Amino acid sequence: MLCERCRQREATVRFTEVVNGVSSEHHFCLACAREMDFGPYSAILENFPMEWLLSGLLGIGGGEGAEQEEAPQTRFEITCPTCGTTYSQFVKDSRFGCADCYGVFDLLIGENMKHIHGAERHTGKKPRMRAGSAAAKAARAGAKETREETLQILRSKLKEALREEQYEDAARLRDEIRSLSGGDAQ
Amino acid sequence: MKWYEKANHQRETVVASRVRLVRNVKGHLFPNRLSEKERRTLREELQGALSPLFPEDGYTYLQTEILSERERRALRERRLINSTLAGHEDPMGLFVSDDDEKSILLCGDDHLRLQNTLPGTALLPAWEELSRLDDAIGEVLPYAFDEKYGYLTAFPTNVGTGLRATEVLHLPALSQDKSFRRLTSEMNRFGIMVRPVYGEGADAMGALYEISNQKTLGLSEAEIIGTVQRMAGQMATQENKLRKALREKGGASREDQAYKAYGVLRYARILTCKEAMTYLSCVRAAVADGYLTLREPVNMYGLMLKVQEDALPQMGGKTPEEMRAILVRTALPDLE
Ligand SMILES: [Zn+2]
Ligand SMILES: [Zn+2]
């Protein structure tokens, strides 16, 4: 799912708000979530102190005490888009669901890694894939599409949207194409 | 023949050296996130890709879900799967070399778990062999690897090198000494774990201990191997010092203990696991210290593996305790 604010990046933060008994769910990318105002949660997103996370402040059903009074029934959840593992699940099981989890939870697990290993960076051996080996081919086939390929897909989607007179979609696609092709800002 | 069945006159405190690598393959969720069907499909895919590396003459391939619970626990006794996985019926695959030295577990906690065990102090050669195997597998399957976190694993405690280096030590004197606890916590400070191979804490059976690295990220493989070897070496030196002091103190008590232990193993008709482990440990130390001389070489560690509840052969009309006694008294050679 794309972030509902920037519509560019994968949404990894789920924000549930309950106002007058009506619950609404929003999905943002980490970058947008950090720029938005979530009252007391903004500070958390800023720094991600490990103790707060472990206390369940960002987790489903967590937060008894002061925090809950300040922002009643408001919940955050960070989810890996590839495997669906949520951050609170990870905290509960100490186990990732896929290789992408490391990227998604990167900011959250740094302290934890330091605590477990006394280090944050790998210094050992690396895979030595010979070009042309079966592994290299398989890796290439599974790799994410390049920016050029993404642009091509977006352009054809834009054409289709214009043909179908879906102008709202077209405008969004045009913005996406513009930001993706507009230099290396992304 | 398995490496621990080969008869030897091993007297060293270091019984065995083991290295284990955890690896995952790009583009697949980790096994616990897969449905049973997906897990089977992935296992077949991995087996297909790896089978040229593990030919039938030299390796056996097993599918764990068709094994009984007891058979799976026996695999755990051979240290080929861990105890959590032994309790599961999830489909896993296992390549194991005929000598039980090398094994590759497919779809356990991670996609791949490679292991190599050698007798005695041999961490470095064990690692070099395993690293070559790792490279060969890396040519066929693209590993999930990240520049920052290294090899990506299901548990954050394995990430980075994915390497666990272990030395198995026989510490009958040191584990009884008051310095043992202090030494163990000192090791912890260097990121080294000391754990009994059988049993827990004070109930440790057979005085066998595993010394292994706790940290896998931020250290090179050579550093990990070096630290474990150095720390295990220190423990072995302490053990040998204590044993030498006991020998020099003289008296008939230790000699008497050794003969009593041998006598029980040789003549008992019923042996509990704890009894067998205690006396085998005592005889192993007595042979190393020169109190007992066996007419033929025997692999005492191998015997300790075989008297475990789930490793025992089953025979109609015989209880496990009776089977254990038969097994031990037939395997134990005469005294000089
Ligand atoms: Zn966004
Ligand atoms: Zn994931």
C-alpha cells in the first residue's frame, strides 16, 4: 500500500484514530509520519527511543497509563509491507518475517542491535557471486524494477487514465512521474 | 561411520569443534511466515538447487515430517536440528553427510542452516570447510544480504555473520570447582556463552559444556573463531591444571572412584541416563589422567551421545535402562 500523503513510498506506519467512537485508519510512510503532527507521538517518531517502543507505546493494544490519557485510543503500528510482520509482533516474538523487515524496522532496531551485539554493522564475509552464476541470474530476476521501468509503467498508466477520463488519477500519476524523473531528489 | 563412533584414545579436554552458519535466500519470506504448502514448495526448490552439491554417495537426504517424534528428537541429540524444531511437524529437509560432520537444514527457522563438526580442537579447519561450502551454495542460490546488517536471518541474534562457533569441552574437575561460576560470568563479558550440553545448571550431566559466541554482528568470522578458541582454550587449561593438582595430591580416592565407575558401567544391568553419563564422564577423565588403561581405544563421547534417551536402540521386551546397560557394557573395552 502506498503512503496516503506522498503517494510515493510504501506505507509502513498504520495510524488508528478513534474520535467519538468512530475509528479511522490511515497509512503513511515513515518519512511522512515524521513530518506530520501526531501530538505526543511526533516526538516518538522523531527519535524512536527503544524503551518507549518496548513499552508498547507504538504497539497495538499497548500503553496503559499517562500516554493513553493524553491521546486516548490512538494507536500506531509499523508493518513490513512484504510479509505483514508488525513491529509489535517483532517485539513479542523477537523474530523477523522476511529480509525486508530489516529495512522497514531499521530505525527501530538500531538500539536493540547494539544491545545484542555491541555493534550495528556487519564486518564479516560477503556473498561472492560470480557474474553469470545461477545465483547471480536468480538475484537479477528477483530484483526490484529500476526507476526507468517504473517510469514506463507510470507513463502507460497515465495514458490510460487520460483515455478513461479519470482526471484525478491522471493528476496523481503526473505528479508521481514528475517527482520520479525530476532529478535525484528521491 | 560417524565421526563420534570412530575409536580413539582421545584424552583432550576439548571433545569437538562445531561451526554453524544461518543463511536465507532472496525473494522468499522466512519459513515461519510461509504456509505449509509454500514451505514444501520452497524446500523442494532448495533441495533441487543443492542436490548436485550433496551427492547420494556421501550424503543422505531426509524429510523431517515423515519421521516420528522420537526420530526427530534423535536428530536433535545428534545436534542436527534444535529442540524447538524437533517438536514441530513442519516440513523441513536435511542433507547430512554419512560421517555426521556436515549437515544442511532446509526450511528450519531460516531457509538454510549449514553445520560442520570435527573432533578435537579444530574450529579453524571446520570453519574453512564450511565457508567453502557456503561459497559453493552462494553460487547457486542468491543469499539475502544487506551491506549494513550482513546476512539477514529470522532472529536478530544471528544476523551479520550468521556464525555460531562452538567448542565442546569435558570439564569434570572445573565444573565442580568454586571458580567455575566466576569464570563463566567472565566469559559472558567477552560475549562468550558457557552452557551444559546435557541438562541445566547444577543438573548438568556428564560434565560436557559448550563454549560459543553470543554475538554475530560487527565481528569478522576470524575474530569470532579466534575468541571462542581462546576462551575455550583458557577453560581447558584451567581444567587440566586442576586435574594435575588432584593427581599430585595422590591418595587412593580418585583411583577408587575410577574403578567403581568402570565397575558399574561394566556390570550394571540397569542404567539411568544420569548414571551412565556420570560414570562415563568419570571413566573418560580417569583414562586421560592415567588411572585406568583400556585395552582398546573407544570413543567415550560417542558413547555419551548414544546413551541419551532418544538415541538408544529399541528392542522388544527391554526397558531403555536395560538397553543402555547392554549398550555400555558391550562397548566398553577390558582394562589392561
Ligand atoms: Zn509518504
Ligand atoms: Zn518482512
